[in-house]
Amino acid sequence: MIDAMTGSLFAVSDLHVSYPRNRRVADGLRPETADDWLIVAGDVGENFADVERTLVALRDRFGTVIWAPGNHELWTHPNDPVRLRGVERYEALVRMCRDNGVLTPEDDYPIWAGQGGPVTVAPLFLLYDYSFRVPGAADKEEALRRAYDAGVVCTDEVMLHPSPFPDRESWCRERVALTARRLDATDAAMPTVLINHWPLLREPTEVLRYPDFAQWCGTELTADWHLRYRAAVAVYGHLHIPRTTHHDGVRFEEVSLGYPREWRQRGVPPRPMRRILGPPTTLD
């Protein structure tokens, strides 16, 4: 028997707190009730200390905080004294979260029992494998060549090290296989909220200003996961195009704040925290 909950399940991503304006936005995030949960779907920042500071502050305010990593947390940035790379860096982030009471993709999936539930809330860490290639690119090498020729190259190529895997796509395939086994073991009668920094399917990337960038945005291996794993909602970030879309009848929520130059162009004060489940208000 799952006890009913009050409050709401909120989500945000791409806070990029190294920008002072964004840090002020993050510092201003507040729950509506003591029972509110907050999903943080990656790209808090690239400096380990900034990520820890922000997640700890959010955990102090919200009833539960759930984190899934983005590419920026995984960077080994030259200005970060934490020099860990690849899997070691991810594991250190997981340990930091656990030390501070923040749930991660390595923890048991919690059950949201408030309005819209019960649902299994599943933070995922899946990466990408260059399969979201632009039409006409036969393989990764050609897709990358076209991107370099166009001057559209993700900084991951320099700062996101896959060690000990030989490349990022190998790490992605390992994460997909591991995560599929975990999701296969969840209650088949219960819907899910699937949380991944990168979108689970290609369609959200079709609105990118620079189509070559899509290859750093997900994997075709998860194209049916919103159906296969009974998603009530799929939450993602990374694209910096906050919006609600529907695919195969499933609601997809892009919950990013983005860089100051992006959210300032929208002409309204940023309200990046989006209600995923829970009682709606007149502000939604």
C-alpha cells in the first residue's frame, strides 16, 4: 500500500550556474509545499563544486530532489580542480549526491504517490551514440566531418572523456543495456516518469537551428522507450528549447533554463521549474 502524497512533482534542467544570472535563478527556486519534489535533469554546471552547492541548496528546500546527469557535469573542465574523467567522474558525482540525500540513476527508483500517481520516477543516464545523424551522413565519421566543416561541434568532443571506454558511443551502449535491465524489472502495472538529460527520441531535435548538433543529443536505441516502459511523462533538457510536445500519445517536457542570452530573448522573467505531476494552479 502506497501512502498518498500532497504537493507536486516539478522539473528543471540546464541551470548552468556558472553564469551569475543563472545562479540567481537557481537560488530563487522554491517549492510550493513541503511535500514538493524536484527533478534536476542535468547540466547544473561543469564545475564539481558548483554542482554540489546547487544540489545541496535545492535538497534543503524540497522534500525530494532527483538528479540525472547532463553532459556538462561530466566535463573535465580546465578550471575545475576535480580532474576525474569519464566513469570515475560520474561515480564521484553519484557519491556526492548520496552523501547529500539527492537521488541518482544508481538508486532505487522512487514512487510518486501524489496527484497523477502512483508512478515510478526513473532518472536515467544514457548519453548518446551519434545515431541522430543528419540525412545523407552514412556514419559517425561523415557526420562529424560535416559538423566540423559547418563549425557546429559540441564541446563534449574536447571535455567529455569516456574513459575507460574507448569512445562515448561504447559508454552509451553500456548505459542503455544496464538501464533497460533495470526498467524491465519495474512494476509492469505502474506508469513511469522517465528522466534523461538527452531526449529519448529523435523528433525533439528536428527544431534545432543547427541540425548537425543532433548527433550529440541522444540515441536511436531508446526510440520506443516511452511506450515500452509505460511513460506517463518523459522529461528531458539539453536542447534549450523549453516546451511541451506529444509523441505516440505520451507527453514530453523539455524543462531547460538555458543560457542567459537565450532565456532573456523570451522577454519574460524565467520560470524554469515546470510542474510534471500534481495539482495545477492558475500559474501553470
